[in-house]
Amino acid sequence: MRQAVLGSAGATAAAFGGAEAARAAEEDAKPITIPSEFEQAKRAPLEPVDFPMSGAQVFARACKEEGVEALFCCPGNYDVVHAIANTGIPTYSGRHEGSLCHAADAFCRATGEVAATSGTEGPGFTAMIGAISAANSARSPILVLASNKTIFSEDTEQGIQDQYQQPLTEGIKKYGKRLITPARTWEYAGYAFRQLRSGVPKPVHIDFPAEVARARFDDAADLEFFYDKTKYRTDTKPYPDPKAIDRAVELLRDAERPIIVSSNGVFYSKAWSALKRLAERAQIPVVESGAMKGQFSGAHELSVDAAPMALLSADVVLLVGQYCMPTLGEFAFGPDARYIRIDPDAEDIGRNLPIDLGIVSDERAALEALADAMPRQKHDAWVAEVAAAREAFDAENEEYYQTGLGYTDAVHPAVIGKELAEFLQNGDIPRDRTTIMQGGYGIARYTRRYLRAYRPGQIINGAYQYGAIGPDVGYTVGVAAAVRHGIGAQADFKGHPIVAITGDAGFGYTAMELETLSKYRLPAILVVYNNNAWGTWSGQRNNTVGLPVHLFQENLRYDKLGEALGTHGEYVTKASEMRPALERAYQVALDESRPSIINVQAKKEFWLRDQYPPGFLGKIEPGLMSYYH
Amino acid sequence: MGGRHGGRSRVSGKEGLTAVRKRLQSYADRGVFRGLAEEPLRGSRYRFKFLWLTSAPFTLVYAPKSGSIVIRDLLPNLGPRTAVRKGIRAFILSRTDGALPEHRRIDVRCVNVACEVRRGLLSVKLVAKRRDHDYAVNRAVNLIHEIFVQLHTYFPEYMWENFDVPEE
């Protein structure tokens, strides 16, 4: 447009003068700063939350007493958001309610603890729907809060944003309630936390009309059921039937090639020590699945995570806390394998995958009982088979890397995966230190192969089950906050930089949360695989008319976008630049506690197997490559 | 796997059919197959149809006299000179490799294995030697499973295009 106005001579002059003018403008520009209010807020004393209280404060006090570890929100639902923030629960606000709801989901997946998320009535709430769905599929215990006008004006469309919320979360929550009786606010907090703290976790959705949020309670007599959480719920867990444990011991003892699948339930019940004890006692290999990885170290000789072709040999499979059940054929176990399933939810046992034995139990209780009851056993031949499969997988990945290095006009995804692993897990940084948000679509099929989880919560499986490709920057906010505060499974890794991986298509959905990362000085390094296209393009490459639907402009500078929003930026166009860029970004994270974006220039044609082998990769589940279940 | 390497005597047609029927029924009883149906064909052959890894049924034709088990039209649209056709043929034939663990191998002392592609449709044939019909049908079912794992791993586009597997 500018060229058309200036004409060709003017355009030439502008081109010569433009660079200098741009440089001068950049020098004159005011630096990006964080308002002083952020520091003031950190230093401000917290007032005790006690009577007289508003309805919002009553609910906030319940959140504090129940151990809600963080709140992710956008402005809106002010009474509740401010009341929660004023209890001292770390509160993060961002640019889009959906992204912040994703952040809450990732926070749960990284820590094993409950996080809240909030949006305003109407559009703020509906912006969260996709993220609630993703959290529901991942079985994350997020507490979804939203304001909802007044009961008085219900149905009138007075003002704006009138809406019934609860029907919209039907099918994507464990429990939901529109609060309508102010005096029952504490009681309904109890309903919410009974659901969040027991059984199989899923989102809980509470909406607050103004009459509830702004109600005033002078003392406890104004509230119904105002008593301690030990009176409205229990922390005891269901224990396994001893006969079922005996039968499981028989099945495992008689197996030649038993395997344990460790999933979400092992993480949320913090059962990793019991899992290790059982595996080592009976020499049973372990493979992971689910929304997070690391309950069983990838370095252990019994880990099958990186030995996918061994999965087909298992003859007895012990599924522990596998909340999202595959159908037959979605896991690689063969037709002769028999299944034992441990799950706290009796109603789900036997769904999809036929069982030989079901055990209703808390995962940790069942694993402890099994570890106590199992005789010591040796499965040396089976462990050797796993080791051989692992070696073959490593060799295949090395071959992909070497092939990728040979493509010199762009950076191949195998190079990104290998360089990340070498820097984060095979170099000077302790391999269990860095928490990784493993997102993306096509790129994930490579990076998953190279990165390992060595401790609980080390890898967050981004696209798990719901398959949304856009949440990744939102997830990064949640994971970075979890590590900053050292919550739950991240306690020993407090304050360390984190790394996130995404693709250019997914990046587009939540990219503005780079500003959120930057304003809170969260030391996250976001690697963007920039292949100029949606991951779907290769399936449409012969569709001349429809193909542009799947394409972007080429060589976009996402690093510059990051710089404009306050992050450090790197642009990588050659394989040899990847490692130095990672090192610089990591140093920025350490020195300035500032996020970085590494824009890695690839090309879409890498997905074509006939032109650029190995092309787009498939997957085997469970294990490193799994993300559906 | 009764009868494996089981001497020189051949199994009778009735014994073979009983063994194959029992083995397939055991998969149905355990819920591995979502449904199993049997019908006799001309030439003393039997067709078994079962629902398992895909929405369309698998077809296995068993001839007791010859001990042959044909998994008919297992894979569609395998065009000539395509990587998937070449890759899957090579994979099937590699299943007799002595370097594979015994429980993953097709033992050529018991079973011969071959495959053919006609009009783009791949069929797999296993022929039991002597008394190894039960072993042969077990290997046939496991081979189907291994082929599908191979396709999911190395040829995801083929699975999207032919078996409605999600592209994402």
C-alpha cells in the first residue's frame, strides 16, 4: 500500500531511508517495562480473611483452606478473583480466558495439585470452553469459576452477557453448580472440593451471580454448614479387595513378560515410590502413558518408554490409573495379552479394553498392596528384550538425526529433538532438572522420541486426548508458574527455567501469552517449529484449489513478535545454530528470569516421505510417543 | 500351542477345524474380537469373520485339508511401487527371521508364510505344516496386529486415508 502511494521512485527512496529511519525509531522507542504496581502488589501485606465476609470471600477462604495452589484468569468476575488473590494464592492474569484456563490445566498436570481459573460472564466464560474440554479429556482437577450477572435479572437480557452457563459445560465437567442461595456458598465449596479431591479428577464449574458474590455475612451464623473440611469430606482412599490382590499376584507371577502401564492416576495419587518398589521386586518393566510423564524414570533399566517394539511381546498388562482408556488396537499390546486394571472408579473398569481382572482402588494403595504381596521374581530374558528394543529405537532416532543434518536449507525436526535432548538432558544441566511442556503436532512426533522424563511431572503431554493444537503458550504459562513456585511434583526444581515446544499453527492461537510470560518474568524457553503450514497440509498437497487453506505466509518472524512483547528472540535457520540459540536463551532465563522464543525455520516439505525421508512420523502407544491415551 | 513341531503325523480335517475354531472363539470370549461368525464354503473350507482393529470385519479363510489360512483382502489401496506396499511386504516376510524372539517369530518349521497383492488388495497366507493349525491361526492373528502397529508407526497417512484413523 505504501509503495502504491509513493510510486516506484519513492519506494526506492523509502527503501534506502527506511532502514535507518526504522533503526532511529527503535532507538527512540521507550523500553518495554513492567509497571511498578507489580512489585507493590508483591510487597503488600495480606489481610486475614474473616468475618464480616462477602460471598466471594467465603468462597476464596474455602479455596485457601483447600490448598488451591494458583489462579489463572483475565479481568472479570472481579469479586471472586480479587478475594482469591487477597488470600495469597498466586494469581496470574493474561490475555485470553481460554489461554489462562489452559494454564490452569497445565499447572495441574505439572504439579498434581488443584488450580483455579476464572473468566467473566458471557464471552469470558465461553472463551474457556475449549480449554475446559481439554482439561476434561486430560482428567485435570481445575476449578472453573465465572461470574454470572444477577439472579434478579435472569432471562431479561438487561444490560449484556446474560447466559445460562451450566448447560454449556455439560459433558466436559465432573460437577457444576450455579450458586443461587448465598447462605450455602461454603456448603457448595464443599461440593466442589469433594469432587476435586476424590476419585478420578475432572473440571468443576461454579458460576457466581452477583447476589452470591456480593452477599454479606457478619458471622458464621449467617452461613449454612460453615465448618472445617474434615467434616464435609474425607482424605481416606478406597483400598483393594485382598482377594483381587491375590488374583493379580497369580496373574503377574505366572506371566513371562508382564508389564505395568503407569498413567495419570499414579501421578495424582503420588504412587511413584510404590510403583518402583513393585517393578523392582518382581522385575516388571514399566511404560508410561497419560497427560504427564515421569512417574517412572526413563533411565531405569525397566523403563519401556523408549522401547516401543517390546510392547507387542507383553503377555500380562497391569494398567494403573489409566483414566482415558484406549480401545483395542490403540495400545500396541498383542491379542494374547491379558489385562488387569486398577482404577478408583468401578463404573469405568471394563470400558473399551476387556479385562481379566478389575481392581477398584486408589492407585497408591493397590500398588503398595501388590508390592507387599508379590514374590521376588526375575524376568531377565524379558528385560533383555526390552533393552534390545530400546537400543533399536535409539539407533533409529540417531539415523533420523543424521538424515536431518543432511537437509541444509532448513532445520529438520529430528535435529531440533536431538539438540534439545543433548542440551537439556545429556550435557551440563542435570537431566531431571528441566520441566518440559511437550506440545506441537508434527514436531511433537519427533521431539517426543528424543526427550525423556526422569522424575514425576518432568514432561507435560500437551495435546493429550483432546488433541487441541493451540493451547501450548497457555500451557507454558501454567507449567512455568508451577515451577516458579515449586508446587507439588515441582518442589525440588523450584525456579529453574522450563522449556516448551510448539508448532507455528498452534502458536498462533495463544501467542499473546508471550506477554504474560514476560510481564511475570517467567523463565520459559519456547521453541516454535516454523514450517509455514498447518500440519494438515501434506494430506492436501494434490488439492490445488484447497491447498492455501493449509498454508501461512512463509518465513514469518515469530521471534520478532516475541521481542515486541518483551521476550528474548532467536531465529534459527541452520542446524548448527540450534544449540547456540538454546544456550543463549537458557542464559537469558538464568540471568534475567525472562522468557525466550526460538523461532526455528523449517519447511513444510519435510513431511513428504518420498522427498524428505523419514517424512511425517506415526506413533506407538503407550510410551514416549503416546499422546492419545 | 498343542501339536507344535508335533511329529510327522498330519492332523485330521476335523481336528484342525476344532483347533482353529477354538482358538478364534477364545479371542471372541476374551473380548479381543467384538464379534465372530463362521460359515462353510465350497471345497471344505471355512470362512471366519471377526470385528477387531478396524470398523470393517477381517476375513480369515481356513482349509483344513491343506492347513492353509488366508487373511483375505487385509489391506486396500496398495498401489504398485508405493513405499507402503514395499514396506509391508518386507515386514511380513521378515517375521520368520530367526533373530526375532520366539514369541514374536513365525516358526518356518511349523508354518509357511506368503503374501500377495491383487488389484491393490493385500492378502496373507499361512500354511500349517503337519499338526500346527492352532499355532498357525495364533500366528495369523498376531501377524495382523503387528502389521497394523507397523502401519501406525511408519505409514500414518495410509491409516488416515484407508482406515479413518484421526489425522491429528
